[in-house]
Amino acid sequence: MDEKNFMTPEGLKRTKERLDYLKSQRRQEVANKIAEARSYGDLSENSEYDIAREEQASVEAEIFDLENKLKTAELIDPKKINTNKVGIGCKVTVSFSGRKFEYKIVGDTDSDPLNGLISNASPIGAGLMGKKVGEVALIKTPGGMVQYKVEKIEI
């Protein structure tokens, strides 16, 4: 069974727009490159053709990935977010080593760690899921084990 792919309405919109662009424009651009490369003759020694085919494979793989994400998409409904414990869609303030950090727990599609949007599947996101205010999550990070104390949960 496919795992759910949690998305915000904005993430869903971006995913659909990217998929539409790939199918309607990017595919045609790559097909034109392949056609042009074929016109150069012998395909066995045609690096332009090889590059265009690799580009085509990359575009098709991204289309496949986005279509699968949309098939398993589950929208995060802000009205259904429970702030009693950390869950998808929550904004959580945590502390460790005397510093405070604020994260919003989102699905993979919306993840942007540099802007405080962390995936529920990331080590920190997964470690915080289900924790309540005052609880400590022991999370394995690339830098070692870190204790995050949940200070606040909000929408």
C-alpha cells in the first residue's frame, strides 16, 4: 500500500503546476532536442543524442514521481490540526542547548528546512511527531543524538 503524501494546498498547487509544465512544455522541448540530434546522422557516436535521451529519461522519471505523489496526496487541513501534540501542520517551538528553534511540520513535498519547514519523515520531524509540550524527543542527527524539548505547539 502506498504511503500518504501529506501536502498543503500550496504544495498541491505547485506539484500540479510542475507536472503540467513537464507534460505540456518540457517533454516537447526534449523531443525537439532528440529530433535535432537525430538529424546529425550516426546515433552511435552522437553525444547530443545521448544527452537528449538522458534528459528525456530524467523528465519522464520526474513526471512519474509527481504523478505518484498526487495519487497518494492527502491535504493538510488547518481546521483539523490538533495542538495537543506535535503533528503534521503544527508549528512547534523546541529548545536544545539553550537555544530555541521554530519548525513547521509538513509533508515531503512542502519541505524547506532552510525556511523552517521540515518533513514529518525527516529525523527531527519524525522524532517530534506525537510529542506534547514539555516532553523531550531524543533524535539521532548526523551530528549525534540531540534532545529537543517541546516548548510550544500552535497552528
